[in-house]
Amino acid sequence: MQNPSDVLTPDALRILNAIARAGHFAGAARELGLVPSALTYRVRQIEDALDVLLFDRGARQARPTAAGAELLAQGERLQREVDAVVHRVRRVATGWEPQLTLAIDGVLSRTALMELCADFFRLEPPTRLRIRDEILSGTVGALTSGQADLALGTILEPSSAAHLKARPLGPVRFVYAVAPHHPLARLPEPLSDADLQPHRAVVVADSTPSGATQSFGLLEGQETFTVSNVAAKLDAHLRGLGAGFLPEPIARPYLATGRLVARRVERSTRMVHLTYAWHANAQPGKALAWWLERLERPVTRRALLEQHGGPPGA
């Protein structure tokens, strides 16, 4: 008995489809330019390999059995997938990458990012797009480890920038923010380190898998509540579970409605200058080149830094 994978070829599926359309073997044989006996032999080969009956043969007709109908349906799906692969391969041959992975820091706007993705997909590129959510060192770490092709929101150290190209994305100001019912909301300003130290700080865990991590604004001996992303940090602030610095564009709608209170602190206001980076030794394919061109536009960079919004009623 033949292996099913040896007989279920595109040509075999074409024969089965012709029989289903014609409703009998003779009509399918004429359509395909085969003698009826040759067509019948091919069908029996397929049925023997699968150990199923694909057509009910009676009253000069051939109707697909339940198994035959399922094979025809799956055959159409497989043909569509083959056509898609052929289309993708032809497009990739013109300079499109098979896949592009973006490492995105948590302080950037997901709304603006999704709008960029929508614009990219309107090109109908053959490139599969993958997004990695990263925090602090993890953003550039994904790039230097080869797990990402483009990193947005990086804070580059000189040691990590040697094999990378980078461009300014823009500055992000951080504010010290607490819920209105938090004890720090009632203390006189400016808040000193002595005022802050007894209160729990909400921090976002660095997403880098290595031991070297970045952290900002922590005081020695201060209790911490560590969360995995900026959205969780914001939620913890809103619930009064802790205090700390938040990106001002993310905190802005909550500050405007009083769900958060900005407090002036003695330590200097935090201003972080973010970049976007990619591999210096790689010739950008068409997908990466598209993203780099969009990031050259001030309106794109501004949207990624500023286009945050709170939930309805925030």
C-alpha cells in the first residue's frame, strides 16, 4: 500500500475536484484529457492509500462520500496555503524579509504602534510582523541578542551601541504620582527622600534575561512592589498600592481628572531620552526600511511618545 503523502499530490486533488464537478468519471476524464480507465486507476490508488471510499459510484454518477467531501474541502484549503506560500516567496525574492520583530518598550503608546502596524499591513507585505513587549534593558537586549530587528524606546549604553545604529525618538518626562488617598498626597511639598522612603514603591521588572538590569528612582531600603509592565504599574498607583514615577503622557489623563496626584519631590525631575535602534551591520530589507522611514517623521515619533489615553471616564 502506498503512503498517503505520496499519492495526495496537487495533481491528485485536481482529479478529485474534476470528478466532483462533473458528477461522474467519464465527464472528468474528458475534462482532464485522460482515458476513463486511467482516471479510475488513479482514484483507486488514492482510496487504497487512505483506506477509505471517496466516491459513491452508482447510476452512472460519482458523488463524494463524507470522507471524500472532507478531503476535497481540505484540499482546497491546502491549495490556498500553497498559493499563499508561492506569493510570499515571490515577494520575499524582491527584498522583503520573511519576518520582522519589533521590541517595544512599555512607555510607548500601543495605540500609535497599532496604527503603524495597520499602515504596514495595508501594503500587503509578505513579511510576518512580531511584537515583543519589553521593559528597560530588555528592549535593547532583545536587539543585541538577535531576538529583534528593531527596538523602539531604548536607553543605549555605550557598550551596547557599538554594533547598533540609533536615532533619537524623543524625551519622556516622568512625574512622581500617587493616588489622592495615598499618605504622600497629603504631605507638604517638596517631598524629601526621608518622606518617600517609608512608603512602598511600585517598580516595573526589567525584562532582560541577563543579570544586568536598569532601575530608576528607588531609595535604599525602600519596600517595593514589582509588576511586569507599565499598565500594571499604573493600576497599582491608581489603587494606592504604592508610589513612584510614571511617564507623564501616561499619567496625564488621570492627573487631569484627579485620579492621580503629581507631587513635587526634592530629587530632580526625571527626563529620559529614548532612541530607536537596529543592527548596524545589516542592510535593511524593505520591511525594516519602511519602519525606519516612518520613524524619521516627527509626527510618528511624537505619537509613540504622547498618544496615550485613559479609559472612558478616566
